[in-house]
Amino acid sequence: MKTDSQTQNIEVEIRSFIEKKKYEELIEFFKKEGKFLGEDYQETYYFDCEQDLRIQKNNSGCKLWLKKGKIHDDSREEHEVQCKREDFEKLEALLIALGYNVEIKWFRKRHRFDWNGIKVTVDYTKGYGYILELEIMSNEESKKETLELLREKLLSLEIEETPKEEFNVKYEEYKQNWKLRTKSA
């Protein structure tokens, strides 16, 4: 039986903002060098509570999940519950009935890959930008080693890690302006 320290429930990730041209190049690169896992359209709602509580619907289903820690931490404990796509509105209604409100909505096109055991996402989020993210699930003991491995892999792609401060600033800007930024033209 696994102990808590052996459980792979620590999400270790590294991300960078990228330009549209790099976004297109990376999709082609990972299609050749990795395993293409699919393309998805996602709508994610963040709720106004102390924890990072979210619901998301995508092409195949929906989920409710909680991430502990701060939004752009390198590693965070994560818990998620998968549901049927048609349950999304029920999850939203349940959370609102519990007193939570939708704080932010995100609309994302995501390309997913496995790159030698690394979960790779190449995203375009409406009103926010293009992002590359590398992720490995880890445990408490291995999270620092895992983060260093991800940093090496990012550098091998000739991409610099975007500082957390920049992500925090862009996140706060989006949080204040997401309704305007995601309005259809």
C-alpha cells in the first residue's frame, strides 16, 4: 500500500508565454517528437473562495477540481472528480448554491502530447495568450528533482521560463478584464 509520501498527487509544472509562430511550431514539433493525445476545447470557471476551486467542460466530459497552494506555484496538491459533460451546469449550480460565485471564465483551445513521459500542453486562451506547459505528477519527496527536469526540457526547446511575477500580473489583468477580452467581435 502506498503511503501519502509515495502518492503521485503533486502536480509539478513549468510554463511560458509564447508567440503565435512558436505555438504553431511547437504543435508540429510535438506531433513528430512526441505522442499526440488530442485537441480539445475547454471552458473553465474559477470560483471565488480561499482554495483554487474550478469546474471545466471539454469535448469529452467535465470535472470539478481543487488545487491547493497558490495559482502559479511550481507544485501543488491536486484533487479532481470526473463527470459527464452534461453535468457541468449542475456542478455550477451546486457551487453557486453553496455560496460561491464564478470569478473568472477561461476559453481555451488545447493541444495535448506525451513527450517521453512529460505531459505537454500547447494552448491558446482567448483574451490571455499562447502558453506552453510541461507537467509531471510527482510526490512530495521528488518534486524538486522533477521541477529541475522540466526546466532542462524547456531550455532544450530554446524557451525561457516566464517568471511567476509576469504570470501573476497577466492573471490579475485577465481577472479584471476577462468579460471584455472574451466578448465576441
